[in-house]
Amino acid sequence: MTDGVTEEDRVRLAPGVMLRQDRVRGHWQLLGPERVLILDEVALEVVRAVTAQPQTDQPPVTVGMAIGALAAQFDAPRDEIAADVLELLGDMIAKGFLTR
Amino acid sequence: MTFCGATIGLEPPLALLAELTHRCPLRCAYCSNPLALDPASRELDTAAWCRVLDEAADLGIIQVHFSGGEPTARKDLEALIAHATAAGLYANLITSAVLLDRARLERLRNAGLQHVQIGFQDTQPAKAELISGFPGGQAKKLEVARAVTDVGMALTVNAIVQRHNIDRVDDFIDMALELKAGRIEIANVQYYGWALKNRAALMPTREQLVHMDERVRARLPELKGQLVVDYVVPDYYAKRPKACMGGWGRKFLNVTPSGSVLPCHAAETIPGMTFDRVTERPLADIWANSAAFQRYRGTDWMPQPCRSCDQKEIDWGGCRCQALALTGNADNTDPVCDLSEHHGLLAEIAAEDGGTAEAPITYRSFSL
Ligand code: SF4
Ligand code: SF4
């Protein structure tokens, strides 16, 4: 059972999941066992931010750090995007594309 | 590449089922392979498969499913997976697992394999082996399944459900959790090929199905975020058909061990079909223009009641092979649909074959 995703969580791609650009159709997608999730621009940036590789020796980024980075990147108020990002991540975890 | 007229509105396919071989150490009574199997001497060689994989990627296919028979019986599986991965394809392996070990799994992973799906005949060894005809199979499958996740690949438990194991659907789910599978596919046997021969021995009763359905639905909330459940309601008790393969010639193509290109893995059972071969025609041309793909693509071929039905672009008239197996004519509406004049047949068959009498099992047989 998943409780909601929190800003302290760290998420990563689930085993067998990869981020790919479709070379015929052009869009970005997550590919996993028997499934595909097509990412719009925002979802793509969210996936990139939460799975970003920090400097070596550093622990992986937390969801909260990723939200901070996205707020800066899109020049948007942090609170406005935080709820949307948490919801999107919860959905991707439920579908088995991401894991904590 | 462009093809005149015919391809307007045709989307590129998404998935390729690459049946590398019909050889298999198991003899499953539900096997959907054709009764006439391709001998090893007619199998495509490594170079031919590599070309198929390149053509598939160029055509827009994103996932390849290496299957069979037992695909690990091919010594060049590593090479084919490496080639598929380099071409940008996501590689899945559909296997019985009995020929695998950890060292080979590591080699397959290093070649780019992402996901391994292991078919389980039951959760209880003796019962599993009754269906597969392969002693010692269960212990081997469990050992390989653990190694799959251990070496970092995704695991699917494919629970193949029929009368003798359907009451243990909870055990299958527990087994998947214990094996750290990311996904379970609860697949009711589809009655083609060897399974059709064994329908009387395999078909569950309605009570069994209702019970299974309740159990699966009851477990779904607790599994959310932990185990992806792909679950298909069995055809013979349904009211509306499934869009077989997402619609004939719309999403999917299947290449047989000897190189024939099929719109669905059971298409060879349909009389009067001609299939093109990857050795004779480019895959893109086959996808767009092959007679086998055109025959039931879209809605123009449809009889009534499909022709004037508002569901026709949702289920595409259901499964052609099932229409053939049950009504004697592949051109008919799938009799699973309760609008079909043949729908009554399903209830008759389910009542007759879904009984509790013990019918004998015919094992899939294959001599090399
Ligand atoms: S269903 Fe059984 S016999 Fe048929 S290919 Fe699969 S493992 Fe082999
Ligand atoms: S009549 Fe044909 S299109 Fe309509 S629901 Fe039945 S099978 Fe589907």
C-alpha cells in the first residue's frame, strides 16, 4: 500500500524502466514491462528532476530538492507546483514506473 | 518510406512478438503454438533476425518480446538482445525459465535485457508439473525468478489460470510478492492451438471464475504501488469481446520461427490466409500491404451486427481466431459478443467443458 509521496522521499526508475525518446514519433516516454507512458513536457522535466544524478559522493536528490529545482527552472512559485508534482509522482509509482 | 494510398491513417506498430523457435522442453497442455510446429531446420538464422529487428525499430516498434516455444533454446539470444537494444528497442523475454541459470541471466542483462516474464503453471509443484509435463520445473522456475530480480531486471509472474489452479489465485499473488516481481499477469487460458484440444480438461466453471474475480479485486488496493496486476476477464463468460491485439493489424506483429509475419499468433489457424515472409519482403511493406494484415484491418470487412455498432472502433469486432474456432468462420463477429447470433454457443461450451468431470489432457508434442 502506498501512502502519499512526501518531499523527503527519494524516487528512482523502477527496475526495467527506461526513459527514451521515440525516434519515429518524437515524444519522450517511459518504457517498462509491457507498458509505455508518454510524457508531456512537464512530466518529462519532473522525471528528469527527480532522477537527476547529483555529484558523486552525494546521496540521490529528494523529491523536495527536485521541486525546488523545478520551481527555479520554470520560474514558478514553489507551493504552486509542489502539489502537482507529488500527485504526478504518486501516479507514476502506482503504475509501476517509479519506485521509492 | 511511403506506400501509396493504402497507408493513409495507418499508425506504426508498437510491439513485435519474435517467436525465435518452437523448440521447448515443456509440453504445456494449454500451449497456444500451432499444432504443426516449425522444425529447428527452418528457423531464421541470427543475421535474418538482426535485420528483422532493425526493420522493426525503423518502422516504429518500441518493444520486442522474445518468445517461442522457449526462446532460451537459441544460443544466439544474447546477440539478438544486444542487437535489439542497440537498435533502440525495449527487450522483454517470455520464458518458461527451465533452461536458464544466473550466469546466463547476467549475460542477457549485460546484452540489454530489461524484463523477464516467467510462466507458472501452478503454485504447487506436483500440480504445475501435471500441466507442463516437466518434472522438477517448479523449483527451477522459482530459483531463476529470484535470480532475475537479484541481477537487477524486472520480473513478471505469468499465472496461467485454468480449472486446476484457478482456486489458488491468492497463492499466485503471494508468490509474486515473495519473488519481488513488479508485475503479475493473471492470464486465463485462451483456447487456441493445443489449448483448444484440451478445452474440456482446462475450462473452469462459472463459480470458479466468479470466485477468482472477487479475490483479485479484493487484493488490488493493497497491491497498489507494489505489484502491477494485469488481469483479463476470461472470454467464455464475458458479454463483450476484447480488442484482440488492440485490433487486427493496428499495434502488433508476430514473426514466426521460420519468418512468416502474422497479425496475431493464432492467425495461421484461419483458412485461406497467405502470410508474407521477412526473407522475401521488407517488414514495413508487409505491415502496410500484406494481404493477411489487410484482411481484417479497420472496419470495412465487418459483418452485422458489428458494421452498424458504435463499439466497432473500440473492440474491432473481437478475435478472428475465436470466431473461427467457435462459429467455423473467421469473418463472423466474435461470439463472445452477446449481440452475435452465435453467442449462445459460449454458454453451451462453458456448461459442457466447464463441468467438473475429469477430462484427459493431451500434452503438446514435438519431435525434432
Ligand atoms: S506454453 Fe508451455 S509448451 Fe508452449 S511454448 Fe510455452 S512453455 Fe512451451
Ligand atoms: S457487435 Fe461487433 S463491434 Fe459491436 S460490441 Fe459486438 S463485437 Fe463489438
